[in-house]
Amino acid sequence: MSAFRRATAWLIDFALVVALASLLAVLTFNRVSALVTDVPELAARGGFDLLTARGDVLDASAGLGTSLWDKSVGYVQQAFGLLVVATFLYQWACLALAGRTAGKALTGLKVVPRTPRRAALRAAVTTATDVAVYAVACVLLVEGEIVLSVLVWLAAVVLFLLNALPVLGGRRRSLADRVAGTSVASVELSRFAATRRVTTS
């Protein structure tokens, strides 16, 4: 099994994550646009604040702007949360049910051994290193925590490298494999080995 096949499998799976992220970005943009133009409760609240502001129009306008901003940030947080959950569920379900994700299936690879617990551990680490920590960094950036966002982003890069670089080594075991106690094997080689064991026994 070559590192090229592992990398190709990862790229296929990550392309699915990017496709989902793009869809969520479009949906979030539409939600924010609708919030600004088509939400009567915000307009009514803004009008009420203006009427009760006693001349302090700037303060009332700032309150409306803050409400819009808080709701928009909430939508962004929800989108990132959905992305993380969907990525975990994809990884976990594929590994628990079939022992392979779409990327691994297309490149002739599978994860062994296959148990729900190992699949959950492996899915959690893979999701963290590929998506979750980056999502936290993005949410922090949207909330204005720039320094903390940069630090979390750097941590995400380190985690990604810790997970990916060992695949280039001799044993080809990622951080996710080590945590879950799994390894990635070639389907063809595994079938050949099983056939050989049957014929020689």
C-alpha cells in the first residue's frame, strides 16, 4: 500500500467535506440575507427601540445593529457546528458499517479492525484534525478574537501534520490509527492473504 493511495483517499473524502462546506456557506449567506431584509420581528423591535429611545437614536440603532450581528454570528456558528457533526457522522458510519469511507473504497483500502468503538475513536480524531479545530478558529475569527483564532489555527495545522505525516513512514499509521488502534490495509492484499491461508491450511 502506497502513501499515494492514502493521500488520494483523503483527497476524495475531503472533497466531500468541501462540497458540504460550500453548501452550508450558501445556505448561511441566504439566511443572513433574509435576516437583513425579511425578518419583521427585528424591524418591529428596531422601531420600538427608536420610539422608546427618547431621542437617543444612535443608541437604538446600535442595539438593532448588534442584534443583527449576533444573529448572523449565530448562523455562522450553526453552519460550522453542522459541518463538524456531519463530518464525524460520515466518517463513523462509513467505518462502522463498511470499514471504509468513499475515498478508501475508491482506492481499494479499508480500515482494520472494524468495530463501532474503534470507528468512533478514529472518526473523532479524523474530524478534529481535518475540520473541527479549523472550524473553532474560524468561529473565533468571526467573533473578533483574532489572536486566539490565529493560535487555534496554528494548533490545527500542527494536529493535521501529526495525523498526516506518519502515513509517509514505514508503518503508514496516522494519529487517528494510533489512537483508535486501527490500521489501513489494501483490500486486494487482504483478500489474497485470506485465500492463501485457506489453501495452505
